[in-house]
Amino acid sequence: MERFEGGKPSEKIEEQKHAAEYKGIFERIRKNPLIRTSVLSLGLAISALGGLEVAERAPGKLAELHEIQREENVAAKKVKILRELGAKEKKLKELFGERGDIGYGAIKKEIWHEADEAVKKREGFSWTAPSRDLEEMSVRKIDAAKHKSAAERRKMENKIDDLKAMDGEKEVVVPHDIVKDILEETFPERWAKEGPRRIGFQKSEDPEALKQLGLPKTWRIVAETSAGESYITFYKQASRQPVDKLINNTLAHEMAHNFDWTNLAVTSFEERMDLLQAIGERIGSKDRLKSDYVETIKNEAKQEERYLKAQEYWAEICAAYFSHPKEMNYKDFKIVDNWMKKFDQKWNVGDKNAERGAIIEAIKQGVYSK
């Protein structure tokens, strides 16, 4: 014998009929992809305004309606994000071949995982993927254990050598502590904190560097960055540069290599994709910065050549930005300026360049003191 709590048996049967009817209609709507989304929204509005009777008759159904809509919102967002990132990855691969793949496969798995977790936890879903959260993923096939001890290794290995330069005919030594001050006080805040672990001087050049970039053997390497190890090495040729150029141009150029789209600890994955694409488009523009260095880079594989040029073009426009920003093409200026402000929200290139200029003048006079 059925038990009825409240109401007459005939009324309870009527309620059950309404509930079954409601469920049948809803299921047919839900399975129709053409009208599902709009009708779900309309259904919610009706439920909110005039569907109280239905909610009273079948209170679990309104909750179910909300739950299904929430799950579909998560799925729609996931598809939208993957579609947008996929389109960007396709563009990068057209420009740079395999070099344009900066980790989309791993990121795609992460997005699926985050969306599934949002459904399980009944939470909203949005994905910005700060790169720091992805350090232990195989985006660049970096040993996770190595990253876990990165702070300790940086503390142990952070070392800066004295740098030598010229002031006219006079040799100038830039002591390591002053180099450190310049980085901490006149470059974006995180550049000093998260930059290279080692800035050193070495007499002999690495002949492989010229070969990798397809540069003539008559060229001389002034400095280079070992991105994987986060080292900057200055060579003998650097000591022949004016001190202004050594710091504002060469040091800035090499620091920029440490903070491009390959650095996982920089910004979000999508922002790094956008930077690489922006640089890829600029190196093919008629109004690009005409750097003899970048223009001379050669490689038989054209996509590889384009990628090598993109790496160096980025570093060159950063050097221009820290040297003479007012002379830059505005498109290049905005790319660099926007990127710097991701590291330092209070960043003002005019003020910081003036501070650095004052330090350099004090170095020349031998009167710099902190």
C-alpha cells in the first residue's frame, strides 16, 4: 500500500504525472542540440518568474536543470578555450614549424583535467593557466625535481662577475655589486629576482654560436645566453664596447632572452603564444627594426630561420627599448612595454632608463655609491 504524505491520493497521482511530463519534455529539449541552449536559458527564466508551481511539484527537477546547464557551460567554455588556443597554435606552426609548438599538447590535457574537476566539484570553470602551475608538466621536458629546488639552486649559484667596458680610450670596470644594483633598480622587478643565475666573463668565444645562427665566420660574439642553464656569458669583444652600450644594449639584449616565450616562469601560456606570434609577424613587416644582426641570420630550413630571427628580433627590440625607446617603431615599443608591465605593474621605462643613465655616468666618473 502506498503512503501519501499530505494531500489526497488523486492529488499525488496528478503531481507525479506533472513531474513525469516535465521530465519527458525536458529530456527531449536537452537532446536537441539546435534549441537546447536557448530553451535552457528560457526554462530558467520561466522557472524564476512563473515556474514556482513546477518547482513545488518537483523540486529536484529545477536543481537538475541548473546542474545540467552548469555542466554544459563548463563544456562550452572548454571547447571555446581549446578552439582559440588551437587556432593560435596552428598559426605558430605555419610560421615556425615544430618550433612553434611551445607546449599546446600538455596544456590541452590540463584544460580537460581542470574542466572535469570543475564538474566534479560543482564549481565554475575559467582557465588562465599561470605558467607557474605548469612547471612540473612536460611542456619543455624539464625535470620536475630540478624545478622544485630552483630557488635553492638560484641562491647557491647566483653569481655576477665584474664587467669591463670602455669610456672613450679609458677602460672601465663595472663591479659585480653595481651590475646587481643596475638589474635590481632599473630593470623590471622580477627580472632581477628570477633572471639568470650566473652573469660571467669568458675570454674565448663559442664558435658554435655563429654556426647555429648561420653568421659569417668573420663575426664576433659579444655575449650569449644559455637559456636552459640561465647563464649570461660576456666575451672579450664586450669589453671593447662603450659602457653605455654594454649595459643598455648588450646586457638588456641578453636579459631579454631569459624572459621570452620559452620561459615557463614568466606569464600565462596564452600570453607566451601571443608574444611569439606578434614577433613572428613583426619580422616579416616592412617597417620592422632593420638589425644587421637579425637580417644576416641564415638557415636552410626557412621556418627554423624565421624562429631564430624571432628570438633575436625580440632581444634586439628589448635592447632598443632600454636604450632609446623614443626612436622605436611604436608597434615594437608596445609589444615590449606591455610585456614589461606583466613583470612590474609600476614600470615606467622613461624613469628607469634615466636612473640607469645616472648610474652609468657615475661609473664613468668613478663616484657611484648606492
